[in-house]
Amino acid sequence: MARRRVGSITAVAVLSLLAAIALWWARDTDQYAGNLLLNIGASFVGAVVTYALVNPLMARQELRAEKIFDNFNHNRVIEHIHDAKHTVRIFETGIALLDDLYLERFLDACNQALACKVKIEILLLDPDCRAAEQRADELRHSTTRIRELIRQNLLALHRYRSRLDEERRQRLEVRVYATAPVAAYYRWDGRALISFFPTNRSSENTSQYETSAESSFAQFVEQRFEESWAAPNTYSLERYFAMPIIIRRLDDDPFEAEWVVRGNDLYLAHRELAEHVITRGGTENVQVELRHVEPWSGEHGLGLCQEDIVHSYFEGKYGSSHRRTMFTVKAP
């Protein structure tokens, strides 16, 4: 794109120079001024027609341009994100662009986009929801481990976002949704890349449909994006890693605990929570109130958990292997 721009500037400069030379040589001809004004007027009318009629038609043709690719081109999408001017949206189960092979380039592209004031919105599937379980079952014969991929994605984005300054962090929003995914959707400004979720292989390895973001197809997926973004059971990346907790009958402010889900069970881990349990002589004397994460919002009792498999869930989600004091949340 940069080479094309340089070539255009060079061509305009050469043509302008030739035009100036021609006008200089013709200055002594009869009726020079009148002919010059006549030609300038005609050129001006032509420029107006081109600007008012031809350019909009060309722009509409570009909007209608549709392309089909055999599979997902990681490098091409990264370039589009890098060159975005105002909008990037990703609606996925898990993002292969956050694999080790592409991670650095993808985050560099995000850095460039954020530096240009681009709004980046990423919507990823909750790895512990029923829809993720169903998608994992569809991919059981493939090499893709979708729930592990999503957890790695969320951890990578959490670490990346924590390194950004406040201004850029506000322009990068990541949310976690739990509805059935309709399509993989990558949007950069006025263009969008869409694919579906085939059985036994990832959306990367199926046909990719590039179209205008204003097309009916893209608008259908865009609407689902907005609905999922605002759904009651969709929550922020911050909430995915930290659940607000209040210990009942204390005047302390809420604190945020690490949490994981295994099946239908919720588990918590936090140093302050462990200290309160020890101070009160056991979990039976502690009630906690959970907020803003359905379906567990409300008051609950606690039970001590020492299962290694639950510890592995914490390690997989938070990327650290230090030993935690873990608690299971009892049903109300």
C-alpha cells in the first residue's frame, strides 16, 4: 500500500512537470489566455464529475467486493488489524492468532491499532459454559483442544492488557460470552471475514468469506455480536479472572478472589478468605456473598477443597503453579 502511494505521488509530480513545460512553451501562441482558461474549465468540470459520480460508484463497487478463501490466512488478518483506522472486532470461540507462532505479531498489530485510536473489541466463548463443552465434543477427533485454547487466549489477553497504559486499555475491551457461537467473525473498519464452525475441524480450516461490513451477511453476524456483547451472562475479562466477594457480617470492603468452574461446581482461592476461615475456626462459620457472576450471585457457605484436579484447573486458568488454599462454594 505504501509503494502504491509513493508511485501515485511520483506520477502526479511527473505529469505536473510535463504540463508546466507544455504551458510555458505555448505562452506565445494566439489566444493563449482564453484557450488556457477554457481547458482549465473543462478539466475542472471533469474533476467535479469524477469526484461526484465516479468515485462514489467505485467506492460502492469496493463495498460489494466479495472474496472467498480456502482457509484462514493469519498473516493477512494481522496486517488488516495493523492497518485499521477506527474499528476492530473479533467474535470467536478461541483465537489462533494468539498461538505462540503468531502471538508477537498479533500483539504488535494491536499496539499499532491502539496507537492510532482504534477501538478493539474481542468476544470469546466462556471455556466453562455448555456451548464450549458442545464445541469441544464436535472437535474431539481433531487436534484442536478448544477449551484449553480459549483459556490460553484469555490469559494472554489479560497479561497484555495489564501492560497497557490506561488510555489504550480503555480502547481494548475483551468480554466472555456463553451463548452458542454463530460464526467466526473478524472485522477491520469496513471489511469483515466470516466463517462457520464445521464438525471435526476448526473454523480456520474451512472456507473464509470476506465481504463488506455493510453487507447483509456481515450485518447479521454483527447483530449477534452486539447481542452477545450485552447479554446478561456475558462478563468482562477482569471478571473472568477475579470474582467480587463479601464475607458476611464484616464491614470490610469486597475483595476479589480467583475462581474456577468444574462441571457445575464453583471453587474460590484467596489468601484473605483463607485467613478468615482460620480465624473463625473453620468453613462452617463463614458465609460469603458473590456478585455479578451468574448463576452464583448470592450468599453461600464454603467447604475446604484439597483435590489435585481442582488445583490443576486454577493452574490452567491463571498460569501459575503455586499452591492455593481452595474452597468449594456450597449451593444456597
